[in-house]
Amino acid sequence: MDRDEGFEEFYRATRHRVVTVLYALGGDLYEAQDAAQEAYVRAWQRWQRISEYDDPEAWVRVVSHRLLQNRWRKIRNGITAHRRHGPATAVGPPSENTVALVGALRRLPREQREAIVLYHLADLSVADIATQTGVPVGTVKARLARGRQAMAPLLGTTLPEEVSNA
């Protein structure tokens, strides 16, 4: 049986009722819609089995209600933690150097940006980057060299000769 067979009709026939019940239980329409959507996704993934149930809508209703309860629990735990630990310490705005660096990184192609960030910020070796990204070591070295060359003028710096000739 095709997974989609009958699901669209089931969804159209039940979605309003499920969201209405969740909205009445939780009092937040957007949370009700989100929980219902997640439950319907799970139902669609298991539709061959769930379509055989006497009341598939009850399954969706129970799953979506549990999802809604989990969200409430997370919110409650967050409030408890906030009361216990107080608000997070204020963080000042980023420095001019940080803004310039992020701006320069954004202008690089994704592969070069990834190599630069993993090497210089995550302190990974060239071999580790090659393993993580699934490319040869030589490719990582080339991306690092090209990325550095592209970033230098964006940051208003010049590279040492041994780096610019890499």
C-alpha cells in the first residue's frame, strides 16, 4: 500500500478538529498548530500501520497532546531554571574585529569558509578537516590558501609571502 493512500483525506477530515482540541487544551493556537503538524508528520511516516487502527484520529490527538505537554514542561523547566539561576549575564556588542571577520567569512564560498573556520576557530588539523568534510587533504590545503587570500583584502591585511605563495 502506498504511504500516501488515504492520508490526505484523513488529514483534511481531521486536522481542524485536532487543532481545535489542542487549542482548547493549551490556549495557544500557534502551539496547537505546531503540535498537530508534528503529530501528523509522525502519522504519515507510520500511515500503513496507523491507517489500520480503529481510530487513527485518536492516535494523532494523543501524540499531539503529548507533544504539547512536553513543550509546556520545557517552558516550566526553563522558568524554574531562570528563577534558580537568574537572568543570563549581559553580553556586550561584538567588537569591530569580530564584525569584520564575520563579514569577510560570509563573502567566502562555503567550502573555503568551512575550512577556515574548522582550522582557525575549531583548531582542527588539516587531516581532521579532510576526514570531517570527506575531501582529500590537498583539497583542504587549497581551500585554506584560497580562503586566506580572499579574506586578506577584505580584512585590510596582507599575507606574509610564504602564505601568499602557498
